Amino acid sequence: MPVKSLNSESIPSIKGRAWCFGDNVSTDDIIAGEHLTTLNLEDIAQQAFKTIRPEFAKQVQPNDIIVGGHAFGIGSSRESAPGILHVLGVGAVIAASFARLFFRNAFNLGLPAVEIPAFANTLDLVQEGDQLTLHLARGKLYNHRSRKTIETTRIPSFLLSYLKAGGAIPLLKEKLVQ
């Protein structure tokens, strides 16, 4: 069954505050293995970034945007890393590049992961606390502080359908009902 076509109006923009991280943020940095004592992500979400940004889980707000450098999400393939970010209400993760498994797990869970290959250094484009608007369907990131629009890699329509449905499982359920 073909994926429904999506128009840009059906994919919302995400407006939130930037949380800046550097290169090579691992899934263990996002959620250390020692905290994975349950499958309930709500129970472990407060441990997000505990070793490198202990204040993150208490201060992150709905739709805040994580800004990473190169190789965001490297390390293990644990699905809990993008899962707890989604549970905490993170609106999206943008980075110069992603570890392949983190990228796919994020979309499977309904969390946008957007590449901006021009990110040689995230602090050249985005600073901690900047207000950002991410236009997923248009492939644009607007920084309200600098008043600059940054081109992002366009998300393919099949991945946009994952986001619209809330992830791979909700999309599958939606297709099975049709």
C-alpha cells in the first residue's frame, strides 16, 4: 500500500529553545546503561544526559531542539536514547551527521532527526538558548537571534509520514485499519 502524500501544511513546524552539544554524543551520554533498569522510558527519562548535562532533564521544555555536531547518537543501537528524548518532549534533534541506528530509531519513535551537513561547528550557526523554528517539510531552520535561515537536508516523504503518524508502529496500525 503506498504511503499517503503529505502536504507541507500537514507537517507542523517546531519552535523551541536550542540545547547545544558537540561532536560524538553517544547513546551512553544520552542515557547511561546503568540507568536502563526498566523498559518504561518515563521512569528513566530523568536520567537523560546526566553525565554531561545533569540539568537537562529538569530544564528541557516541550519542543526544545537539541543541536549536535558530527556523529550524534554514536555507540550502541539502544532505542531508549531517542525514546527518552521523545518522552521528555524534545521537538527535534538537528546535527551535522547522525549515527545510522540513532537516526532510524528516532524516526521509528516519531522524533525528527534533521541533518545540516554545513554544521562544521554548531556554535557558528546556533548558540545555547537560541529560539529556533524548524520547518520540517520545507527543510529550513530559522534562528530568531541571528535572523538567519539555514538549509537542512530535506526529510523524505516516507519519513515525514512516520512523524505525522507518531512513529513506525502508529503508522503501521494506521495502514492496517485502512
